[in-house]
Amino acid sequence: MNLELDHFFILTEPGAKAGDLLVSLGVEESFSRDHQGQGTSNRRFPVSNSMLELLWLRDEGEAKNGPGKDLLFPERSKAEGASPFGLIFRRKDSVDNSQPFPGWKYQPDYFNPPMAFHVGDNSNSIEEPLCIYVPFVEPVERKVEEGTFQSISKVKITVPSTFVSDTLLMAGKSEGLEVILGDEHLMEVTFNVGACGMTKDLRPNLPLIIRW
């Protein structure tokens, strides 16, 4: 499949105080930004080949009325059982430029046209992670750097459901991602192929287990 995970986010409380836990472990933090028209803000933790993003609802009115309203961030922030995850994909090469899964065009205020996202049509199912494809990112060879918290080898998402949409099934076949069914919303991120043999469970602060 001509698809790989570019970066991913966890929807969390305003200010993403839980990000301090990542910093305390040695994960490097970059700049933060507001997403105008989407009503969200973030804390960003980039590595050489990907990025973990902690996202929160900054302005509910903006989120409900702006061009990102169909992402349903207010509902995802408040509803019990909603997935806190978002998965953003890029194509691996330029051989196949078709959309990887059914969906709709999202033109955010913070990008100039024609740069727009392709959002998977499972976006109205808030029990599943958002699946977002970035068609305007050209394929590049992402350098996988060695060293603690320098690169991400795998992201595993657990979805507490008996049914998975076709969109999520297709997205789950992308390189660097595994999607399974389980008992709770959980993300497991492996840095540097787990070379140090260390594991940290950040629950209940974040639905996240990291291995490095």
C-alpha cells in the first residue's frame, strides 16, 4: 500500500499538561501552534521520521463553526467512548496519487489553497481515530536516526469496538501503524525499535504507553 504514517495526535485537556511527562523522560519538544478555524492548539514532539502531537480544544465556538467543524473536536473532547487519536498519512512514492480511502476535502484556514487535507469518511464515527491524508506532501526519504527518542519505529492503536470501518481498515495497512481491537482506547509508541528495553505507561494522564 502506498501509504505511511506521517504523524499522529492525542486529544487531551487544555494546555496538555501531560506533555511534561514526555519532557521529563527526555522526549524533545518543539514549538506549539494554534489551528485557526479548527479551534485547537497543540504541543509538538517531533523526531526524525514522525511527530507526536498533543492536541486540545482551544475554542469550542470556532471548532463548531469553522471549516474544521466536521472533524467534531468538541464531541471528541467530551463524549464518553470517543477516540482521542488522530492519524495523519503521507504517500510513500509518486507512482499512485489517488486518495487512499474514501473521504472529504478539508481546507483549513491555516493553509493556503490548494493545500488541503483529505479526511477519511469515518470522521463522523467519533469512536474511531480520525484518519487524515496529506496529498500535498511530496514523498521523501525520512532519515531514521539512532539514539533514544530520535525516531519512531511503530505506532499501535487499540480501538474498543467490535466493528472497524473500511476506512480505518485501509489506514491500518499503512507502514508504521498497527490497529487492533481491545478493551480501551490506547496508543503504544515504540521509539528506536525499543533498543533500550524500557517501557513507560502514562495512563491515566495520557492513553499512551511508550517503549524505547
